[in-house]
Amino acid sequence: MFERLSDKLAAVFKKLKGRGILTEVQVDEALREVRLALLEADVNYKVTKAFIERIRQRAVGEEVLRSLTPAQQVIKIVHEELTQLLGGESPRLDLSGRPPVALMLVGLQGSGKTTTCAKLARRLKSQGRQPYLVPADVQRPAAIEQLKRLGADCGVEVYPTKAGQNPVDIAAAAMEAAYTAGYDTVILDTAGRLHIDGALMAELKAIREKVAPKEILLVADAMTGQDAVQVGESFHDLLKLTGVILTKMEGDARGGAALSMREVTGRPIKFLGVGEKLDALEPFHPDRLASRILGMGDVLTLIEKAQEAFDESQVQALEKKLRQEAFTLEDFRDQLRQMKKLGNMEQLLNLIPGFGKAKALKDLKPDDRELKRTEAIINSMTPKERVDYQIIDGSRRRRIAMGSGTTVQDVNRLLKNFAVTQKMIKQMTQTGKKGKMRFPMKFFG
């Protein structure tokens, strides 16, 4: 996410940090490079121009030019202006009013609208809401079946739409069904087209008038850059959007859509789709995204992901085992399974401050398949071997490798790293350190 833009901005700021004093000419030179970086990232030209001018007005003031750390002051200004460009405050879904509250998702075909409906339903369910998914897209034959399957995957009920029904009638009947069954949130998956046309807009307007949705959310593909922004502008002009959900952000190395959407449409980005899995939907935080773009990481998002994935009682049980030096390969396997809930390893590492700037770390590409391979090796062990790995001799290692579809070298590496970790745990407990102990993740390589 934003890899190219982050790299270019990091190079600009590195030059500034090498100067003890900044002149107005040097600031202008740096801002020209920032402007070029934004345009190459497919940020809207007018947005870029206004953004650079706002930074310049602040950066050439005495506060920066006479500062003891002028480069840091410029970076601070860029961070603040980026945050404002992205919307300033973190927007929330409006779920107020008498239930069931309707959320209407709109967008072009291929933007990921149907999957996003299920992701949103899963998220709301985890927060205590009772969502109801409604397939109102009768244009795409597979849309109804796709939403039924996704609803089953996330444990959310789906309205039994039948092919050939009128979408407006579907929406109205679904609202009645939701009210009767006690659902408090209705998520409407509406039809899309390859492009905006009169028939599509007439249908969406009719649904809006019939169910009076609390939110009309555009689902847009971030990887289409300024095309997504133009689509957002058109949908807003015709439907009066309340917000935007940008999908496929994990594959967008430029970031033009995210940086332009709020300024051009005037509508806030409310969520980011960052993967194909149903849990890959993040609430949008302008300040956190600005930090990611500038290579500062995003510790708050990392903490929130960990809190969602790890059960507190399991954490306490793990800590007790560590203190008693009773941590086994079976415990390690359980931790791997919890880690996989956090998501893609490379994305997680990029949330850590400084990761994106460190070349040695940047060249490291964590392989999620390594986690699966390690889990397979442990699964191929007997319960006794998981508790006492020292009994695993040569013949056992060959059996484990064959059973897990790996090599003896893979098994040896895991056992060697586990032995090192146990030694570290022993040293930590013997030093008598107090407080929460964190699991040392030295297992791969």
C-alpha cells in the first residue's frame, strides 16, 4: 500500500535531514519533488496543486526556517496536511434511528461490492449488531448465489431473493422481513454496470426513495486511480453519497484514489478493503494512513488487530507457561494459529514504525506459506514429541518430514530455532523480570 509514494517521499525528506538550515529555495526544491511524487502516484492535479500550496505557506514561515530541526518541522507539516487531505477525523457509520437501519452499497461491476457487503456484515456482527444481507443485484446472474455463500461463511442471514424480481420490490420486502425477524441493520447489495448509465441510476434512485437508507456507500476499486475518483464524483452528483469504501488497497502501490477521493467528492472514506478474506476490512483513519504513507508505521491498528485475534485468557495462560518454562511445540502451534488471524505478515510488518525505511528489513519478504509449513511439521509430530522435542531423533525427523510434505532440513531448522527460543525464555525467567512477557518470535530463517 502506497509503496512507491512512500519511497519517493522518504528520499525527499532524507535530503532535507542532511541540512542543518533550510532556505526558502531549498523548501521549494523539496516541494517540487513532493509534487512530482504525488502526480506520479496518480493524485488529482488540482488536489496536488492545492496541497503543495498549503504546505508551502506553512513551510516557508519562520517557525520552520529558523527551527533547530527544520526538516522535522516540514515532515510534521506534511503529516498534518496529509491527514486533512484524507478527511481529518475518522468517520463513523451512521446507524442511528429506528431499526432496521438500511445501508445501501453502490458501485460499478468489478469493484468488489458483493464481497464488501459480506465484510461489512461480518464487522457489524462482531460489534453486536444483527445484520441482514439483501441481494438486490438481479443484473449479474451469480450475484445472488455469491452473497448467499458469503453470508453463510460469516454467519449472517441472507434475504431469499429470486431471479427476475424487481430490485425496488426486493429492497422493500427485505426491510419488512428484517423488521419482523428483529434484524437491526439491512445491507443492500445493489446492481452495478460496466459504466454509469441512466437505467442504473434510475434503479438506484428508486431504491433510495423506497427504503430511505441511512448510508449510501460507494464501493470503488482503488487500483483504478483517478477513474475511481471520477466515478465517485458522478455517483455523488446523482445519489448524494454519504461515504466511500475503497477496495483492493493492498495492491495499490500508488494511492491516487485514496488521496484524491475526499477532496474531489467531498465525501469521507469510511473503510478500506485490504484483502480477499472476510476480515480484511479496516475502518479508515486519516491520521494513521498519513503515518503509513510517511513511513511512520501504524501501531494503533496493529494493536487493534492483535486485540481482535488474541483471547485474553489465552494470553494469560501462555504467560503462565512461559514463566514456568513449560512452553512446548504444541503451544507454539496454537500461537501460529492465532497469528494467522492477524492477516498478511508483510502488511503487519509495515505497520511497525521504521520498517518501511530500513533497507535490510525492506528486502525481507515474509512468506505466509512458512507459517503453514511450520504448522504442518508440528501436526506431523506425536503428542509426546510436541511436549518433549528432544526425543526427536533422525528416524523421527524423517517420518515428520515425510508426513508434513517438507524436508528434514525444514524440521531441523524448526527444532533448532525452538531450542534457541526456549533458552531465551529460560534466561528471561531467571533474571526475574516482572510484568507481561512477550513471546519471542525467532523461528524462521
